[in-house]
Amino acid sequence: DSGVTQTPKHLITATGQRVTLRCSPRSGDLSVYWYQQSLDQGLQFLIQYYNGEERAKGNILERFSAQQFPDLHSELNLSSLELGDSALYFCASSRLAGDSTDTQYFGPGTRLTVL
Amino acid sequence: AQKITQTQPGMFVQEKEAVTLDCTYDTSDQSYGLFWYKQPSSGEMIFLIYQGSYDEQNATEGRYSLNFQKARKSANLVISASQLGDSAMYFCAMSLYGNNRLAFGKGNQVVVIP
């Protein structure tokens, strides 16, 4: 158990809908990261928050947004869903913001299926 | 930008044998971190081992060791005394100093056979 929690574990929805994925980081970690894992794209970094502020952005679509709350939990919002958004979405957390020595610990993931 | 390459096809390894998973990386940065993660069929991503670009010694964590060859830009994972529970996908990843995002390779599939 990494200490990172994600809910829900599975999500099935229809095209055009909007969903929210939730993540709670390990105790003491200030950074939260979101990654998407799909068969064709592999594991891709989406976005990072550090202590409530957006820190870095990756290949995140404009239909997707995220935020980190004062209690450090984070939510990833996916809207106008398309079939291609079906993927495993991971949240990870780490203590620091920009230190390459900082290990990221991953949550169990949310498997999103768009029908 | 950093790039990670894992090109080995799926591997079968006998229980109790050692297995080496190849990983090469490409970056012009001098300060970076290299990581290996394990993803079993259940889907979670499990951190295994870390190697810093300035570390002079190869990292070890239990049965896992990292064969770091900086000049060749390779960071191979060695799993000793394989166990059935080692059957999984293994991902090599890299982060740069000042930019924590992990760039992942495509993974190596390992199947341990009794």
C-alpha cells in the first residue's frame, strides 16, 4: 500500500459526459501528479500540483482540468468525454516539487471506460 | 525533453533465476533521476528502485539492483532469485532536476515460470 488513495476504482460512463476523479496524497506529501495510461499512448504525464498551485503541465487536453485543495487532496475533471479517453488514470504524490531525487508513489488508479 | 527506451520483447524467466531488464535514456541534462516501477496484472504501480545521476554506486533494494552506466546512458534493472510474484510489467522512468514529471518507457513484460 503506497498510502496514496484514489476513488473511484472503476468508472463507466457515456460519451459527452463529465466525471471527477479524486486523489488523496500520502501524509506529508505536497506534490500531486496525474498520469494517464492507455494502450496506444502508454503512460503520460498530465499535470502536477504543489501545495495548491499548478506546477507543471504535460499532455493534458483542454477538456481536462485539475485542482488541489487546501487539505492537499486533488481532483481531475474530465468533460465532454470521448471513447479515446478510456484509460487508467493514476495519481501520484511526492514530498517536493522539482527535485529529481524525489520518488513519486502511485495510487491504485481509476479505470475509466467511456461507452 | 527526456526519452526512455525499453525494447525487449516479453521475457520468460525460470523461478530462482536472475533477469536483466534493459533501459536506455536520452537527455542533455546533467542532473536527473532514474526509477523503476512494477505493474502487476492488478494494475497498481509499485516503486522499486531509484538511481540519481550523480550517484557513484549502483542502487540496490533487496533483490533489485540497478546497473547504471552513465556514459552509455543505460539503467538496467536486475532482479535476482526471481519469484512467481515478480511476473509483471516493469517500467523505467526518468525525471529531470527542476521538473519532476516522470517520462516512462513502454515497459518490459516478465513472466516467471516454476
